[in-house]
Amino acid sequence: MSVLVVAWVLCIFMQHRNMAIGAGFVAASNSSALDLEAKALIESGWWSGYSNDTSIHCRWRGITCNDRGSVIEIDMGGIYLGDKFRKFNFSSFPNLKILYLDGAGLRGSIPPEIGTLSKLTSLYLSTNNLTGNLPLSLTNLTQLKGFSIYNNLISGSIPNELGDLKNLVALDLGLNKLTGPIPSTLDIFTNLHNLKSLFLDSNQFNGSIPPKIGNMKNLTTLYLSNNRIVGEIPSTIGRLTSLSTFLLDSNQINGPIPVEIGNMKSLRNLNLSNNSLAGEIPSTIGHLNDLSILSLSWNQISGSIPVELANCSSLVNLSLSHNYLNGSIPSQFSKLFSLHSIDLSYNKLTGNIPHYLVPLEFNLSYNSLKGQISNIFKSHSFDAFIGNKDLCGDFKGLSPCLPSSPIMSKIKMSLPFIILIVLLLLGYFFYSQCWDGKTQSNPVTVKNGDLFSIWNFDGKIAYEDIIEATNDFDIRYCIGTGGYGSVYKAQLPSGKVVALKKLHRLEAEDPTFDKSFKNEVKMLTEIRHKNIVKLHGYCLHKRCMFLVYQYMERGSLFCILSNDVEAMELDWNKRMSIIKAIAHALSYMHHECIPVIIHRDISSNNILLNSKLEAFLSDFGTARLLDPKSSNQTLVVGTYGYIAPELAYTMVVTEKCDVYSFGMVALEILMGRHPGDLLTSLSTLSSQKLMLTEILDQRLPPPNRSIAQDIFFATSIAFACLCTKPKSRPTMKWVSQECLSSKKPLANPLHAISLWQLKNQETYMMRE
């Protein structure tokens, strides 16, 4: 009996001992795994500034551990890692679920070892400099739900095996260099029934959209924009009833918009802009009650705007610009209470402008609209109406409206005959005046017989008033000097402040100078443009001659950019407004004035700003005033650093010389300094690697997303204007019109655009 008891005790003892050994082995194994994780973290070099005490690695920046101390999440987004990505020992982290490395400056290819992270559910590698192909080892990440490599340099095709990741919910491959036909590419994802968000935008996919796209019924977001997709939109697109955002812009899509698009009842954002779509806008779009953004601009769409669009009660932004739409603007749009902006520019719309547009942001430019613009539109810029020749009203830039009575209709019919009679009478009058001794032709005759004339004033201003206001052009009143003379500030007896440009006389003893001078200055005073400094008149005196200009409170653009404090006042929006203003002014001088006016001396010194920092072009035509016998094409003047290169050997001045100078000024506005050093080094490889944001004025905060498109556009235009071949430069009319048009979405964020890409964009723009 005692032997049995002893045997039983020994058995129990051995059982407990084995259990203790097993527990100790498990604990040791866990401890070893955690030590491996901590060691791998240190050896990666990602946490080089941290303690080597591996027992506290769960407290390090970006590290999250589970209850047992194993790493389950690493977030190093925004921390520069560079080449250290490849040093990371992925196999040491069997429990890692989330790896977030967005904007970490990663370089090289994606390491194949990343496929060992078998429990990974989220992998974010966007906005880096990763290259090479997508590794096949990614298909081992069977638990993956979210994967993003947005904004890298990944190339090649998408592996078919990526379609085995059945748990994928969101996949972002946008803004890379991926290639391949879009049909087979989309086939990869048709069996991923959990997939809701697919981003393939800004790559190099080609081919046409397959009908099978209708099988991806769970998709809520689909980005296909900025690729090389051709063909028509298949009618099966209407099966994607869960789709909320569909972006297909900037491709080569043709054919009509399918009527089945009206079945996509969940759509909120639809962008089909910048394609070759034709036909009419289907009325079925009116079924999309949740639609808030609709862009069909830059296509070949014709017909009228369907009134059914008024049923899209959630519509906020509507862009139909750059098409061939006709008919009137639907009155039913007054029911769109959520509407904030509408762009109908560059179409063939007719009829009157409806009053419901007053509280909205809108662009109706370059249509065939007619009628009177009411004063309720006073708060809107003239740019929203420009290019509609039959509009009139008490609005800056428009002709006044004539009363539309039966009597006025008869007067309009008789107007040519009335003008002829008036001209004959005037001819007879001037002939008789000349016959009587030509003594009455002077605008105002002062006691010494010299000429003095000022338009748009009360007529009481005399030469003596000017002399008194400036204390006989005392140096204290001088606010600037130039090649043609000095500028003085003068306050007239009426309280009006003007700028006086006292000119150097070059006429010597030429007896015809006075008459030529008067003819030239009279022509210049007839210029009417909101961005050109107003010339009020002149004085031609034996002792001096001067021009009387509108006074600009803030002085020249050059002075403001040269002052660090004042330059900060010119934020990106104001700088873009200045570039557009000068473009409009030059377009007016080149294309709307008869004869054409070539400025010849465009520089930041000749761009003046008023108290609101609005820009005005000044000092135009001065060279011709001082030498009226010179032709419009042979008088070479200008400011060093802004003169077109061809003038060094042709000596022929054309409008394209002004275009070149405009490009220099536009770059100067964006850079905050003269761009001479940049232009001389552009041919070097190092300069081509410069990023756009590196050359922008560093005194200002980086541009936000809302202004980035405008800055990219302005820089591209500037480089196009600086082309060494004059014929390759755009016209100022083209530049002016492009300033008014809606901009295409950027393929890359501003900080990812290099000067080399800008040069390519400039070539593309000019080819278009």
C-alpha cells in the first residue's frame, strides 16, 4: 500500500514539473519574439535617436503594441526615412497590422520582403519616390483591406495576382507610371466583391472601358481620370448604382454620354471633362437627386442645356464650359437652392441673363448672350460677361443701352445716313476754320501761346496750376525717374491727385513735332481699359512738356516686390490677379486697338498698383510720342532683362516682343525677383530637377490647393511666352482667354512638379 502511495505522489510531481517547464518555454519564446522585434526596430535606423533600451520600444514614436507587447502598428508618416526603407526587417513583425509610411521620402523599389507581413490589413506608401514594379509578394498579404501607393513612380502593369486579395476595400494606385490596357486591368478587380474605392487616375492606362465594368456593383468611388482611355462610355456603367464619385476626366473618351447614367442614383461627383464627348446632355441626368458636382467642360457637347438638370436638387457646382451648347440658360435653375457656382463660358448660348444668378459665382463669358445687364450684377467682375457683344448696360466695360422704342428703331436704321451728314458738316466746319487762319484749333490757349489740354476735368486747370502744385517740378515731388523723363505727384486745386510725367524733349527744331505729338497723345487718351493707367491729357510748353496720368497710390510692382514687408501683402491670389490683369490689358492693346499698340517696354517698373493692389499697365506709347516719325515696328526700346532676344539681330518690334516681356514679368511675380538667373541655367540638368515650389517666392506661405492650379497655369504660360522663337509664343489674346477659362485638374500636387515637367506642359499647351 505504501508503495502505491509513493508512486502516486511521484506521478503528480512529474506532471506539475512538466507543466512548469512548458509554461516557461512559452514565456521564453514570447520574450524572444519581442526581443527580435525590438532589435529589428533599432537596426532599421528609423529610431536612431531613441534609447537602446528595447524594453520600452512600445513607447517610441509611431509604435503601437498589443497587450502582450508585440508591435501591431507603425506610423512614420511625414518622417523622412529615405533609403532606410530597405533596411527594415519585415519578417520580425508577425503581428503587424498597420504600416503607415506616407510622405516619408522613401526611395527605391518596394522590398519583396514586405510580403512576409501576413497579418497586415493596411499598407500606406503614398507620396514617396518609390520606383520599379509592384512586387508579386504583395499577393501574400491576404488580410489586406487598404493599400495605397498614390503619388510615386511605380511603373509596369498591375499583377493579375492582385485580384486574389479578396479582403481589399480600398485600393489607391493613382499618380504613378503604371501601364496596360484598361480592360484587362479592370478585369483583375471584378471579383473583389468587398472593393469599394478604386483609384487608377493619373497613370498611362490605355484602351477602352469594358462592358464588364458593370459587374463592379459594390464600388462607391472610381477614379480613372488623366489616363489614355479611348472609346465610348459603355451603357453598363448604369449598373453601378452604389457609385458616389466617378472621375473620368482628361482622357480621350468620345461618343455620347449614355442615358443609363441616370440610373446611378448614388452619384454625388461626376467629372467627364476634358474629353471628346459629343451629342447632347441626356435628360436622364436629372434623375440624380444627390449629385452635387457636375463637370462636362472641355468637350464637344452640343444642343441645349436640359431643363431636367433643375431636378438635381443637391447640385452645388456646375461646369459646362468649352462646348457647343446653344439655346438659353434655363429659368428652371432658379430652383437649385444649393447651387454655388456655374460656368457656362465658351459656348453658343443666347438670350438674356437670368437674375437668379446674382448671388452665385458664375462665368458666362464668350457666348452670344444679349440684353441689358441690370445694376444688381454690379458686384460681379466684367470678366464674367466678356465676349458677349450684344450685352449692354451701366456696367464698367459695357456699352450703354439705347432705349428700345419704335422711334429709336427708326433712328438705328437711319444712323448711317446721319453719320454721313454729320461728317460732311464737320468737314465743312473744319475747312472754314482753317481758311480763317487756323487760330481756333488749340484746345486751350494760354498767354504765351503754348498748348495745354486735359480731358475729363472741369476745364479750369491751367499750366500755372500744375507748376504751383509741384513748386515748378521741385525734386521733393518727384516719385520716380525713367528713360523718358521723371514722374511727379501733384495735387490740383480741386483736390484731385494726378501723376505728371515730365518728358525730355527730342524734337529739336522740327516744326511738325507739335502736331505729331498732339495726334499721338490724342490716340492714347482714347484707350479705355480697366487695367491700363488712364492718360488724362498733356502739356506742350516752350519750357517743358508733360503727360497727366491717373495717380497710383502704391507705386510700381518692382518696388513692392523689392520690399519684404510690402511683398507679403501680395499673396498668391493677388499675384494671380496681377498676371491676369496685365494679360487682359495687353490683349486689348494688341487685338482691340486700331491701329495695334505695341507697348515695347513691359517691366515690373511699368506695372503700377492702386490702393487696392489692383494692377495697371503704364508707360505705353511714350517712345512714339517722343519720336513720332519712327514706325511702329522699328523703334527698339525697352528695359534690360525684359527685351525679347530676337531684337538683338532683327531690330523689328512686333507684338511677340511684348509677349516675351510679359513672360518675364509673370515669372518675376511668381518668384518675387527677376528670373534672369533661372533662365540662364535652365539648360543644365540640375535646374531641370528643380521643383516648381522651389522657385516660388519663399516669403509667402506655400500655395494651398485652391490656388495651385492657377500657379501651375501661370508658370506654364510664362515659359511658353519665353520661347526663343517668336512664332512659337502664344498671342496675348490666347493668354487672356485662357486666364478666364476653367483650369484642368492637376495631375500632380504642386510640390511634385519639376521644371522639366513644366517645360513639357508648356510644349503641350502650345501644341493644343
